Amino acid sequence: QLQLVESGGGSVQPGGSLRLSCAASGRRLDYYTFAWFRQAPGKGREQISCITFDDGATYYTDSVKGRFAVSRDEAKNTVYLQMNNLTPEDTAVYYCNANTWWGPGTQVTVSS
């Protein structure tokens, strides 16, 4: 069993920044690729970024490339998503995922 808990969501104005955290526990993390998904109101869940915990290889979907950065802290067993230059289109519930495990999600709202 792998437990994932997201934090760091909130409300921000367009152009602002947030950093999401995903604290993981329960298993050795270097076996996993950690992914960030988001689900906007009325839309399906989409994968926006991922990182392999052992070597730090990353992936970004085009809509966040150049604005978001995923990283991990091996000592803290935590994966981060730094989100810059946020727009209202980034409003969604953001989820951390690894294999079949999901966190409960954290709400991000971008509004003026």
C-alpha cells in the first residue's frame, strides 16, 4: 500500500504561482513514477506531468510545458509541482498518482 497526500492548493490570481506537494509513504518510492493529474469542472481527468522517482526523468503535457516544474525530494519522500504563470484554465482539482494509488486531491482556483 502506498499512501499519497497532496497539499498546497488554494486560490490565486492569474499570473500567480503555487507549489503543490505530494507526500508519499508506505513503500520504497524509487520503484515508482509519480504523476500529476488534474480534473477541471465538467471535464475528464488529464495527466499533466510525471517524474520517475529514482532518476528524476520528467514529462509535461504541452499545456503546462514551460510554466510547471515537477521535482522530488528523496529525503522527504515528497514530489512537488511548481506552477507558475497560472491562468483560469488551470483551475481544477489536482491529484498525485503512482501506479494504482491516488491522493485525495487538492483544489486550485485561478481567478481575478
